[in-house]
Amino acid sequence: MIPKINRLPGYKIPKLITSPIFLNSNFFVIKILETKSLEPPQIGFIVSTKISKKAVIRNKIKRLLREAIKPHLKTFKKGQNILIIARYPIVDKTLNQIKENLKLRLRRLRTLRSSSS
């Protein structure tokens, strides 16, 4: 479970969905919105019914995503809001596959951010 302070409240999701900063993967899309606030980074997850009609499977995917993002919580800047939207190929993936894919995407994000600065 992600600490409560790092959970994204629902009212921030519509603004994040339209965020221009995003990374694509076969498993998910990561959308990021940087704010000027000094609160810790907040992370939210969306797993739609298009992925599976069964809530059990959708909840399992959310748990896997939460577990995969946990080690990276310290790497995000203060004031960042992150939304991870799952895609269909994630259904039959293991935790290790998701962790590896997430690690590659976050490394790419840091590279893009440091080259643009």
C-alpha cells in the first residue's frame, strides 16, 4: 500500500488526464503534472473496465502497479502528480515484468527532463 500522503485524490484526476507530459509503454501510460506546491508527490492509478470486466482482475493490476512504484516514490520531486493508466497487455504480466518496464520508463523520463533543463 502506498502511504496516504502519496495517494492522488480523485478531484485531481481530470486535470492530470489532459496533462501534456506523458510516457507510453505497452503496459501503461504515465501522465505527470508538475505543480508549484511543496506537498509530496501524489500517485493515482486507473484500470478501466476495457481491460477486464472483472473487478478482481482490475484490483490485482492496481496492486501490482502500486507494488512496482513503491521503490521509486523517493525519486519523484515534490509537487508532482502522477497518474498511471493501465493498458490491456498488462493483464497477464508478472510483478517483475511490470517493475522492469516501469524502471525503464522512469529512467527515460529522468533523461528527458535532464536534457531539457
